Amino acid sequence: MKVFKTERGKGKIKLFDMHVHTKGISLCSRLSAGDLCRALKEDQTDGFVLTNHYSPAHLRGSLGQWLKNYQEEYERTAEEAERWGLRALFGMEVTLGTRDFLLYGVTPECLYGSERPLWEYTLEELWEFAHEREALLVHAHPYRGGGVPADFRYLDGVEINCHPLYLQNAKEEVTAYAKEHRLFVTCGSDYHGDVYKAHCGVWLPDGLSGEKELAMFLKSGQPELLVHDIDPRRAEQTNIYNRNRRKDS
């Protein structure tokens, strides 16, 4: 097994935002690939995992064509990232009922070959889907809106989600749950372009070969995180929905 080493301050690790969206698939996002990459570069982030929504709420047209569009959106974004000097990795945010789950270690090929869409899976089935592909399943923003984490038996990790729109990142609750059930913790901004960009993520070794090595690294032990403590006043000031309401009033 490959041994990963990270050394802060010696140019051997990179900050990756583990949870971002583009509007080509995630209809709730306001970001083109270029918009996303510009914001990440300005944020001094080195790379990201594109985790667009895999959900019936974002399906347009036939499932087959939509899956093709999903892959092509990632490919466009990865090409744009390279132009900005960023590294893009493929990921997915799959909705099961009212909960969202992040898949790390999957590749675009994982979009195809299933008899039914992943949003029809049970949590156990989705966990098996991930592990059959040497990928990992993480519960996204498990405490958002008064929620609670899913069954730990079918999780590899839980997320500290720093989306400012929701005003709190639940880092204490997430960390305690992960420690109790021996899960790892990830961190991402959940950036949609609807509020200011939270500076946060996971420190990853420079030179990861791709998605499979990302999964290997996350499995090897708790990664170092950069967690953003949300500024409610700034969130209020930069919230596009508040600005739109003020314009209409």
C-alpha cells in the first residue's frame, strides 16, 4: 500500500475544497466552470473535488443523456481548472430521500452500468456500490436543518460543511460523532456562488494520481482540515437571496 506523507509549509501538500458545484448539472448553483475556478484561485485553494448533485431534482431530459452531461460537465471543469493552475477531481453528491451523501474515489465511469439511478438505492446499497469500486461514502452536512447522521455502519466519514448560508458548520457535533464511530471527517465549502466563498478544505499530498489515491489517503487516517468558522454578518451581507428580496421590496 502506498504510504502518504504530508508536510505543512514544505510545498508537499495542497488545500482541496472537497465540496463544490457548477450550474451545468447542479441547478441550484450560479457558477460556471470559469466562475468556480476564479473563486477558488482567489481563495488560494489548490484544487477541488467537483461534487455535483446526483438527484432527481436536477435531472433534465432522459437519464442516459443526463449522465453523459454529468460526465461532460466534470471534463469541462477539469480543463478549465488546469488553465487556472488548479487540480480537479471527480466526485458525486447523491441524494437519498432528504439526505445527501458524498462519494470520493469514484470516477466518471461509475455513472454508467447501474440498473437504476443511484438516488433509488438504500444507504446500504449505496455504501456497497462505493466499496465495490474502492470508493468511500461520506454523509454531507449531517446536522443541517436539525438532521442527524445516517447509520454509521454504512458510512466511511462525515462532513464539516462550511456553507455560510446555513450560518453554522456543526464542527463539534460532527467531530464527536466521527470519533465515537471511528469515521474520518472531511471539510468543504459547498460553494454554489449564492453567498461568500468559505476558505476551507482538506490538506492533501501533492501529486495524488487521481480519485483512487484520494480514497486511499482518506482511508489511511484522519486528514488535516482547514475549517472555516462562518461569519453570520458577512453571510447576511453577501447572500444573493437577501439582495434579491431587498430589490423586490
